[in-house]
Amino acid sequence: MSVVIVVGAQWGDEGKGKVVDLFTERADVVVRYGGGANAGHTLVIDGQKLVTHLVPSGVCHPGKSCVLGDGMVIDPHTLLEEVAQCQARGLLVRDELLIGLGAHVILPYHKLVDGLREDHGAKRGKAIGTTRRGIGPAYEMKAARRGIRVRDLLRPERLAELVARNLDDLGPVIEHLGGTRPSKDEVDGWIRDAVAAGERLRKHTGDAGRHVARAIAEGRHVLFEGAQGCLLDLDHGTYPYVTSSSTIAAGACQSAGIGPTQIDAVVGITKAYATRVGEGPFPTELHGDEGERLRKAGGEYGATTGRPRRCGWLDLPALRMGVRLSGMQSLALTKLDVLAGMAEVYICVAYQLDGRELDEPPTDPDDLARAQPVYTKFPGWGPLPSDARDVTDLPAPARAYIDAIERMAGVPFCLVSVGPDRSETIRLHDPFA
Ligand code: IMP
């Protein structure tokens, strides 16, 4: 029996989709545990692309149980579209999906408030750069104990009451932010659509916590799939430029309702360089041609919003923080091939701030914005062999780069990805072993 958590070690978009897809070969149950349709996992299988936002990336392996945990915030319409897209490809046709009845629901007014706040913030130079998917407002209502859960979609009267109460709270907020309160007809339409979506999803709903606990008790392999990355964690990330959920490994236990003693391994995913979407300090960001080159080579455009991602050199202080926050025992390195063809590559090994050298990001966002990266330069390498199956198949400079990351992050690699396809992978250690 093995219970493994896979978590993004940076600011999200580390290529978790591919890694989760590979690890799912060995898993029986795959669980998404936090966030919502703000995430976007791009999977390339046999050259074909599938983007998932809510359904776990393990979906591509028919017959594996795919769970949406209670800690998620789920837009039922997005979920239905995604299920239909998967089913059109012959996936999720065997009753594999289980949606936690305790997960919270995102309705149109959550997205409305998210968008209005962003527009309002942008005018004052204070936007977070959210995905506008209603994530923050849905988690706010949850914390205020006024949230709407998947179970409420199945009780139309209760749903209508809760929606009315939410809009009593949010009406003045919407107006203050320059929006228009939704009309009664509009709200009635939202409720009707939500009830209809609930009916279509009903057969997939259940007690996700007990399902996962039972699988663990039966000795099955369970894989928890993190969304976003450790530096976007609500408590420990680069607040306030974070998402509204717990993105670190501990969030898996909290969201799925299992104890930390059940976890056997935590794997972090890091890209060979760094990216960030939205606002917030990013010390190794590359502007101009260098950043653009990475963006183009890595296809660094948001899978959810299509926004160009900010690109920069690998940031070891940030990675160390991710390793620490999630207790990662190994790392999967992705997109090493994207750096191929560069004359030289850099790793930020520390920050300089007010005459001090820091091995992790300072906790205050203004300090992080002032921190100066200290770089180590590495010789570049040419194209990587896509059939590389061992690190010894890689050019010596690429090996030296990997060795340096391992040494400075303090944890070994369990996998190195040298291209987008499943086959373009060097597997070093099986976390389920
Ligand atoms: P929210 O989660 O939509 O509220 O956005 C808050 C911050 O998290 C913004 O900077 C987003 O760009 C970022 N974010 C949210 N989800 C992802 C993701 O899946 N990948 C990368 N960044 C994300």
C-alpha cells in the first residue's frame, strides 16, 4: 500500500499533469484536493492534447477512481463540460468519477465578484491577477459559513435559500465595485441551471472522504494530485499574491479528510526554470527577449486563461521553501528540454537583501520584491535525445545542471521529463515502490 501526494513546488504550472498521468499507471485512486477551475492541466497522450481543470489528471487511465475532494470549489457547469469532453474520448465512461458532497460550489455571482474585484484593483494598481474563476469569493463564503456545497445542489429549496442569503451579502459589494445587482430573473435562471447540473452530477456524488479512507484501508495505491504550487499557498505562499486554498501537501489530508499518518511519500514537481501567472514578486523574472524565448520554447501560456506566463531562471530559494513546506522527499524535474539550445543557463542560488544573503524567500512581499537574485552560471546544452531513459543518456552539461539542483534543493529526483509525451521521460525511482 502506498499513499503519495504530488504537489507543485513553485508558483503552479510545473507540469503536474504529465507527472500525475505517469504515476497514475500505478495508482488505483487519484484525488484532486484543492482549488477549482483555476487549475489547468495539459496532458499530451499519443500526440493528442487534453486539458483538464477539475477532473484529476489521472483520468486518462480508464478504470482508475477519480475523486474530487471536499476541499475543492467546483463550478458544476465547467465540470459537466469537462466530463463530456472526456467521455467523447472514451474516458470516464465506467463510473470512475466521485465528487465529494462536501465540496463547495461556484455559481455565476462568485465569478462576477472575482472579476469586479480584479477590475477595481487594477485601477488602483492592486490586482492579484486571479483567474477570475470565482475561487476567492467561493472560499470566502465557505470560511464565513455561508457557502453552497455540492449536496445543496441536490436540495433545490435549500439551494434557493442559500443563494438568496449570499446575494443579500454580496449585493452591496457588487454595487460598491461598480457592478449591477443581478435581477430576480437572472438569479432564478442561475438556480434552475444549478439544480439541473446537480441532477446530472447526482450519480457521481458521494462521501469522498470515506471512499479514500476505505481505499487506503484496503491497501490500494492512492495518489493525491495538488493544484497550483506551494508558493501560492494561502497561509505560507507569497501572500497576498496567492490563491485561496491550501496548496501544500498538508492540504491533501485536510481536504480529503484523512490523517497525516496515512501518507507514505510526498513528491514535488519543479520546472527546470520558473514561471508565474498573475501579479506578485518574482525575483528571477526575465524581461525582454530572454523571457520571450523561454515563453515560446516552453509554450508558457495559461491552460485556463491563455495569459502569457511570466518566465525566469530557476529560483532555488523558492524551491527550497516549497520542499520545506510540503516535506518533499523527492522531486520530478519537468521541461528540461525547453532550456536546450541556450548558450548558458542560470540558477538563482540565493538572494541578497540589505547586505544579507538569504537561502529562502523573505516572508514580507515588499522585501521579496527588493531581493536581488545571486546567480550561478552553467554551460548550455543542445537538443536532448527524446529516447533518453537514464540521466547518463543526457549531454554532460544537462547532467551537471540536474546534479546542481539536487544538491542545492537537498532532495533527489525521482523523474526527469525531457519532452511533453509520456514516453519522453527518465524514471529514476517509483514513489509507489
Ligand atoms: P485565483 O486562484 O484565481 O484566485 O488566482 C490567485 C493567483 O493564483 C493568481 O496569481 C493566479 O494566476 C494564480 N493561480 C491560480 N491557479 C493557478 C494555476 O493553476 N497555475 C498558476 N497560477 C495559478
